[in-house]
Amino acid sequence: MRIALVKRRTTNSMNSPSDRLLRIEELIERLSISRRSIYRLIADGEFPRPIPIGRAARWCLSDVENYLERLKQQRSLAK
């Protein structure tokens, strides 16, 4: 009996690493805020909406990076 091992792809089929899709757990870790805070920011229109994939929600890394860059720019303008 032969068993074939299949290497699981760690990235999706999008073009660049910045287009990788993030799970909510990855957002929580990356942003250091709670799940509730993320969804509150979405409801307030401040954070990118997730991409629904079946019952799952995913965020484009590039959207999250753009959000963080916007925060940095707002912080520098406030000084």
C-alpha cells in the first residue's frame, strides 16, 4: 500500500504575499486588539470589511496594511 504525501500550500493562489488572506485570529495577533474591537471598527466603517468565503471571513493582508498606513499618516498629521 502506497501513501502519497501532499504538501499543503501555505499561501493562497493570489499573486503577491501582500494579497494573502488573513483569519480573524491572525488579525487579533497582528493588531493586538480583540475580536470585538475589530468588528466594532468594521461597523463604524473604519476597518476593511472581510471577504466571505463560505461561512468563514478573511481579510486581504494588503487591505490591513493600507489601514495601518492610514493610521500612521493620521498620527503624523496630528502632531
